[in-house]
Amino acid sequence: MEMTLRWYGPGYDSVTLEQIRQIPGVHGVVTTLFGKQAGEVWTAEEIADLKKTVEDAGLKIAAIESVNVSDDIKIGTARRDEHIANYITTLENLAKNDIHIVCYNFMPVFDWTRTDLARVRPDGSTVLAYNQDIVDQIDPEHMKESVEKMSNGFVMPGWEPERLERLKELFEMYKDVDSEKLFNNLVYFLEAIGPVCEKYDMRMGIHPDDPAWPIFGLPRIITGKESIEKMLKAVDKPYNGLTLCTGSLGSNQNNDICGIIEAAKGRIPFAHVRNLKYNNPRDFEEAAHLSADGSMDMYKIMKTLYDTGFDGIIRPDHGRMIWDEVAMPGYGLYDRALGAVYLQGLWEAIKKNQQN
Ligand code: DNO
């Protein structure tokens, strides 16, 4: 297990590499070329520059989150093969820079979705929250505007303005894409990138849908154990893996996270570990990583990762906004640092307990 922190890159993040380096046990970051559009090639030089920035600060790049998959690939338009060829070149260029773990998602139009980016919790901290009644009442255009308003002036991952300007067009393009077609397009993509992944030992980790059910009439295909098993079996190769995201999968209270970890044993290169609190089946809010602050048993999750031989990288996920920090919602320094240390504490105790 290797603990890391997500970092958005120069100009996009309020948290510095120097700060990350001082979090005990964190030696690597998970980063991206945030300014890149899905479908574009990442050149070896651009990646080398990013790598140098990270290494000059005494850290390393542990994984890329994300190399985004274009909507053309997800929909299967005439431009899909061109975009897949570019994706393959990007993977080659990452491998040349010795980067071997890539996180991506296959969610149509929207990435993760929340209705509130600063809900106040009883302790005065603020967190991201989701309420299905609100989503049922608003149209996607309003969703986009409200996320923009709530994001403290930061560009939120998955809510990049260039893409969302085309919202109407995108919805139109997805008109005939049901979950079966979306799944087949995922398999097509995974098979096409197979040779390059195998040649360079790349491990791809698909990120689950968040929340883990269809929204705004758009299909979602990575929502729980059954769909994850289906995806892993459809392309049954080690390079085709899962980014285990406890918060995304946990948005559906019926998902048994530990059962999913067991089902995906050996195929989890990357884990996002965080807690959330259910208020009712239609409303949840994020919580501190500590088990007692939310609805999940974080010890059990870490223990299942340990028991199944997890050897990938972990990052704490969305943190609360605390101690007057102003940062991208979910991605401040303080609460994620607390999360990183807490998760490492659990891991140390589990490991020592097993060894003695
Ligand atoms: C949200 C993130 C997601 C994730 C992408 C992966 O905070 O977990 O945006 O990075 O879905 O492609």
C-alpha cells in the first residue's frame, strides 16, 4: 500500500507540493494535465515537464487521475477511433515517463455529481452533499450553473467549462445510447488499448459512477458488484482494473464495499478511500475519514484491502473544509492530510496485528 494525495498541477491547485511533502507517509501524488481536453494527445515532453515539477519538490507521480475518455469514445461516434489512437499514444508517452497507473471514468456528460458543495455539518465544517429530490427537480443546465457558483472560483474536475458549454449538444448525442451500448463501447475501448497496456505494463482503473445510479436520464454502468464483475470479465486481463472508490460506490447504501473489494481482488491498482454519512436513502453528505463521523466502517474496508493482498496506491478522498481553508471543494489540504494519516494508522495496526 502506498499513500498518495491528489494534486491538480501548477495553476489549478491551492495546495502546494511542498505542503503535500510534509504529510507523514505521503511520497507520491496523483495528478494530471488538467488543461488537456479529452481526445487530445499528451506529449512525452508535457508529461516529462509535469514529472520534473513533482520530482523537484521531492515527490513522485504515483498515478494519473485522469486521462479522460472523450464523449466520442463513450458514444461511439465516427471520431472514436481517432480519439482512441490518441489515447494509446498518451499511454505510450506516460509509460516512457515510467508512469503505469491510469484512472479514468465512463460516465456520460457529467462526472461525479453533488447538489451542495458546502453543506454545514454539526461541527461547523463544510462538505459536499447530494440530495436526489433536488436533482429530480432541476435540469442539467441549472446543475452546471449551481456547481460553477459553488466551486470557490476553482475549475472542478469533471466540470470543465469547455465541455459543459456543449451540454445541449452532448445530451442530444447521447439520445440513442442506452446502458448496453455504453457498456459495449467501454469494451471496445478496453480491447483497443489492450496491446499498449500489456506491452508497457499499464494498469487501468475505471472509476465507479458517482452517485452509483443513472441521473438525468443518462445511463450509468459501473455502479456496484454485479456491473464491476461484468466489466472485469468482459476484458479479463490484469490491465483492466478498478479504481475502488468507497465514497462513489457507497453512495448506494445497498452496495457492500468489502464484498466488492473481494470480488475485484488482484484487479484494484488504485483506491480512493473516504467516508460518508447517510441521512436517508435520497440524501447523503460526506464526512471526515474517521469511521465514527460517518456511516462506513473504515477499519473493515482497510482490513479487507489488506486481507485481499492489495498492493496498489491509495489516496484519501474528498475532505471536509476545515480551519478556514479556502480551496477547491473536497480538495483542501487539512482534512485530506488528516485522512491520509488516519488511513495509514489503520493500515499499520492491521499489518502489525497480522504479523504478531
Ligand atoms: C471526484 C473524482 C472524480 C474522478 C473521475 C475519474 O472528486 O473522484 O472526478 O477523478 O471520475 O476519472
